[in-house]
Amino acid sequence: MKTTILLAFVTSFAFGQTSLPKRDTVIQNKDGSEIRYKVEPHATYMTTYKDGKWNGVHKSFYSNGKLWHQDNRVNGMIQGRSFDLTPSGDTATIEEWKNSMPFTRIIFYQATIADPQKYFFVSKTGFPLLKNWVQAPLDKTTPDSLIEEGPDYAYIWLNGERKLFSGKEPAKFMLIKTGDKPGFYKVEGDTKTFIRPLTEAEKKK
């Protein structure tokens, strides 16, 4: 059930928590903008709209009302700085955005896709996972507890090595050359090994 409020809405803060609506709510502001609250069992999402697009602050809150995420949106795009907080209130990540693309990401605590409210400590000073659109190399310099995720697996980095954290090992593609020219890919997964010929596009590389 959605509730519409035709007055300016003032949130109250106490002990790091915010008074949030219990159901989906739309708040109409005098400047023509509106604030929409989407209430889910695990979180509440607050998004500001104007002229039919994202315009203004966007926030996510944990189910207990504590702030989880905040970013700024302009004409439908995420712009500027965003941050995430752990359930205990520690800074988890800080990002810089341009046209809904993150170009800098500094990580202190990291959540996993499987359980986005469970955070792992990565670095006290912050690890620049992304800088000027360049991904940091994951190698022996990677801090302990950083999670590297794929579509159906995740690694956790410990002592400069990645250990399978959950899911299945991803398939490994090894190029087999015939003379000086590539001919086949040997694919090793958890259940089988097979060889496939290169595609025409791959042959041209």
C-alpha cells in the first residue's frame, strides 16, 4: 500500500537512526520535486525525483533505520561522491561518480553479493580498488579479507593469495597454439575438460 503526503516531510534523527515510513510513500515538495520511499524487508530506499528523473539525494537505510548508503543524482545520473556504511556505522566505501560510472572507489569494509549486509574488514587506511577508472591489481599487495566475486563464485584474499570463498571454481581458459598460431582453447572447469576451436574473431586477434 502506497501513501502520498502533500506536505514537506521532516525526518527525525536519534542515536544514528532515522524515522522512516512503514510502507511505500511519496512525499510531494513545494518546489515540484518528490521523495519516494520504497520499503523492503531488509532495507528502505529513498530517492528524490524532479521533472520525472532522479534529481537530488538518494539514500538507503538498514531495516533498523540506520543509514546504509548515500549518493547524489542529477538528471537521472549518479554524480559526485557516494558512500556506504556498515551496520555498525563504520565507513565501508567511498566512491566518485560521473554519469553513473564510478571512477574512484576506496574500500575499507566490503559486503558480498550473497549477503550485502555482512561486511568484511579490508583496510584501516582504505584500499583504492578503482582509481581514474583503472582497477587495482589483485596480487600479493591485496589486503586480507578483500572479496573478489564472479557470477557464481567468490574468492577471499588472505596473505596475498586468493582462496575460494564460496561457489564453484570458474572455468579456466588456456590457449593452445598450433605452431605460432592459436588454434584451440582448452577449458578446465569443475566437472569437465573440453577443447573448442577459436572463433573467427579470435583468430584475427
